[in-house]
Amino acid sequence: KHSSPAQAEFYQAAEEVLECLRPLIERFPHYHDHSIIERIVEPERQILFRISWVDDAGRIHVNKGYRVQFNSSLGPYKGGLRFHPSVTSGTIKFLGFEQIFKNALTGLPIGGGKGGSDFDPKGKSDNEIMRFCQAFMTELHRHIGPTCDVPAGDIGVGSREIGYLFGQYKRLTGRYEGVLTGKGLNWGGSFGRKEATGYGAVYFAQNMLAARGDGLKGKTCLVSGAGNVAIYAIEKLYELDALPVTCSDSRGTVYDPKGIDLDLLKQLKEVRRTSLEDYLHDHPDAQYISVRDYPQDGHAVWRIAADVAFPCATQNELTEADARSLLSQGVYCISEGANMPSTKQAVDLFLEEKIAYGPGKAANAGGVATSQLEMAQNSGMEQWPIEKVDEKLQQIMANIHQQCATTAEEFGDPTNLVLGANIAGFKKVADAMIEQGVM
Ligand code: NDP
């Protein structure tokens, strides 16, 4: 039922899941009898609200705010907030839908949700960011809570924004509780949360490669993005003796064959919040490719020779032409740090070629899993050491890989982790929905 072009991303995500479910439903027709498909594609609740805020010059601005509470069969709604001018209700709906299955795969008690705004944080002062976050939370606070809905970060929402959002929640409700994850380490945050999605995507690649008798050591890696996920994927790659040679942002790509300078990248993106173009001031021998010079049918970052690729920026950032280029340049393992970064045609190519391909809902689940560990620490009024969190993260990523691989094998296509992830995630949610009765 493709009736609204505004929901193209949601249809893309839903189609991928539904296409994978045919063999499951043929084998277990009771999912059909319980109308699980019809129920699971409809969010339990969608909240759309106005956010009015005042800039430094005293002008009033109005943005749209969203929270989609998609499915609560496995636990409280859990999923990030995205602040980016491209955000529409369709974007949030696609992200919320993916989140249901991702959260199920973690094996932890969390339901699926997502939220955000079309607010553009670029070029805003710190005070403007604070006022926007306060205005956003002024409405959101009445819809969330530590046992009902626990948002986190996503594109444009990092620890600074979580801090301002949390401060406003506390001010409005008078409660100091674990209502957001990704909090600061000295006020309720978990060690390892900031690193978790990037590290997790690398652990997932390690698992995929290990299943083929291979490893990451010495591998040349392509990473896209230059935000939270990309930075910590690069950090973990260095720890495992791999060589990440690229990163990218919305304005261009850096290719540094001797390896991305991680300290400089953190300085540019976490401290100075500036463009990657500035990377060349310190490394004039590296290459910077502006988006103006990208190939017409894709992105510069995927046109470079390597072994392993980590798309860590945004949805549909890897086209069919990019996929062909990756395969012809020798890439044989792809672990998605971002949500739905590869187009359908790109995914079809990876599956056809039977390379090691880890779809986002499996490969980037380390972030939300560690968010749930933060919730557990908050409810127990504890803070676990980094070693404990990292050990759990590694175990969770290994379990997710194992579940996807075993399920793929059970349904006759052993290397197809898309099939494995969708069936394994769906089954958990669907079984809980049936046991909880029609609603
Ligand atoms: P950040 O905002 O920290 O970084 C996003 C990066 O991607 C930035 O470098 C940004 O460029 C670039 N980018 C964003 N939008 C576009 C675009 N339309 N075109 C080109 N580049 C773009 O976000 P995260 O690192 O947190 O998120 C990255 C991806 O990972 C998203 O798909 C997100 O949903 C997913 N994810 C994140 C998790 C988390 O824990 N943070 C958990 C699971 C998935 P610029 O610097 O110019 O803005």
C-alpha cells in the first residue's frame, strides 16, 4: 500500500522486513491468523508537536517535534532523538520501525520508538541549542518516563543535547530518574555508552569475519560519517590493528591512506564542531573530496579500495553504483553503523555476492543495548566499571550475530544475515504480542 511519497523510507524499511517473513509465516501460519503483520506496521502512538524557541537575536522560530511510540511488547519504548533539517514524520516512522526489531535482537527488555525534530543544529550557538532542547522537552516530558519511554541520542543529539533535555525534564517533573540515556558520566550516564554503537559495529564485523575464519587485523577499512558512531568505530578499528582510511561529513570525504588521525577528528567534530575540510590544515598530504566532486550516482567514500566498510553516517548513503564499486575494489565485509545506509539495490547486490553483510538493525544494536545497561544501572542506583559494560557489549554483539546466523541457516539461506535478523527480531516481538492479547 504505497500511498504516501512522504513515507518512502518507511516503506523501504517495512518492505525489507516483510519480504523476509514469507518463509516464517509459511511455516507458522498462526502469525497470519493473529494479524501480526497488520498490527506491527502501525505505531501504537505517534505524537506530533510544535516547538517554539527564541534565537540569540530575539527572533521566534517554530519547528516540528515528533515521538513515535511504535511497539511496547518487549518493554518501554526505546530509541533516539534526531535533530536534522531533513527529518519528517516518515523518517521518524522508518527509524522507529527498525528500532522494534533491533531492540528485540539485543535480547533485552526494550520496545521500539524514535523521535526528533526538523531543527538544524548547524551554526546555532550553545544557548540556542539549550533553548531549543528546553522547548522540545517542554512538550515531550508528558509522554516519557523511565518505565514507559526512554529516548536517547541520534544524529544531531549527543551528550550536550541530552544534558539540556534532562535538565528540563527534571525542572518540569521534579524527578531525577533514568528517563534519557547517553547522560554525562557524573550524573547517571554509563561508561561505554558514547562508544557503544561504533565499537559494537566493529565487534559485529569481527564476528562476521571470524565465522569465515578471518579477522580485522591488518585490514584497510572505509568509514563514512564523522559523528558519534564513525569516531568510535575508527577508535576500535585502531585498537584491533586495522587501518581506517576514510571518514566523511555532509560536506565531503577525507581519504588519508596512512590512517585517519583520530585525535584530530575528535577535535574537529567533538570540540570545534567544524567541517572535515579543516583536516587538511594538519595533513596536507591527505585528500579531501567535496560533495560537489562526488560521482553523480553515489559517494566518494565508497570508491576507494579497501577490505571492510562501515557506513556510519545516514540512510541511503550507499547506492547501487557505490555497492558495485565496493565489490570491484575488493571490499568483502560490510557492517552498518548507521540505520539503513544501503539502498535496497545495494543490499540485493551484497546478498547476491554472499559477502559478509551485517544490516544496521543487527550491526548497530550495541548502542541501544548499552542504553538499556544504562537504564539498569539507573534503576539499581549503580555505576558499573567500563570493563563490565564492554564485556556485556561484546557478548551481546556475539549473541546477535549468532542469532542472525542460526536463523538464516534454519530458513535455508545461511549467509543471509538480513533474513536472519528480520525473522529472529520479528519472532520475538510477534510471540510477545500474541501472548499479551489483541490490542
Ligand atoms: P552524529 O550526528 O554524531 O553524526 C552524523 C554524521 O553523519 C556527521 O558526520 C554528519 O555530517 C553526517 N551526516 C548526517 N546526515 C548526513 C547526510 N544527510 N548526508 C551526509 N552526511 C550526513 O550522528 P550519529 O553518529 O549518532 O549517527 C549516525 C548514524 O548512526 C545514523 O544513521 C544513526 O541513526 C545511526 N545510529 C546511531 C546510534 C547512536 O548511538 N548514536 C545508534 C544506532 C544507530 P556533519 O558532521 O556535516 O553534520
